[in-house]
Amino acid sequence: MSNHARTGTELDYSPSGQVAYGITVFAGALLIMISIFQILEGIAAIADDTVFVRGFNYTFKFDVTTWGWIHLIVGLIALATGIGIVMGQAWGWIMGIFVAGLSTVANFAFLPYYPFWAMTIIAIDVLIIWALCRQVAAGRD
């Protein structure tokens, strides 16, 4: 037994620790991929707000250009967070959960403009949240 306390940032070379680390890197890579999609979606909405067709009235009624700025900002924050996760930064795990949750809410509100894409991003965000929560829980053991 060692008197060394775990800080949560050191690597655990046990089989379960390696799985948790692999899941974290996967979540970071997914977050980077989703952030690039969010950035491109934001740029498309800002550049030409006729790209997205609104199908019905919705509670969260914003101009498409406004949604473009929201997606661009969320995408840039998610990109920085995803890079932090892949680099093994512990702050990235918690921030990643927060950013993926924020992305989920933003895409839920964006459903009337591009429903299939928004649901796809929500599903991937939920997977990211699960993977990062798994890593946070493994780091506490």
C-alpha cells in the first residue's frame, strides 16, 4: 500500500483504468468532431439564413442568423474543451460534460430548423456525456 493519494489526473494502468481512458479519448474525439459540425452549421446559418427551412412555429423562435452565432460560439468552446480532453486535462472532463449538455439544449431548441441533424447531434452529445461521466467516476475510485 502506498500513502500516495490519487489526484484524478494520473493514469491507471489496470484493465478498467485503460478502458476508462480509452472511453475518455473517444469522448474527446467525438466532442472535437461535433464542435466542427457546430462551427460549420453556425457559419452556414450566418452566411445564408435561407439554408435552413423552418417547418412550423416553435417556442424558441430566433432568427436563423442568431442560431448561427449560438452554434458557432458553442462549437468553438466545445473544440477547445475536446482538445483539452484528448490532451488528458482533468478540467476537460467536467467542462466536456457541461459543453455537451449545453450543445444538447441548443440543438433541442434548433429542432424545427433541421430536425434530423439536431437529433443526431443530441444523440452523440448524450454519448459524450456518458463517456465523460464514466471517466469521472473511474477517476474517483
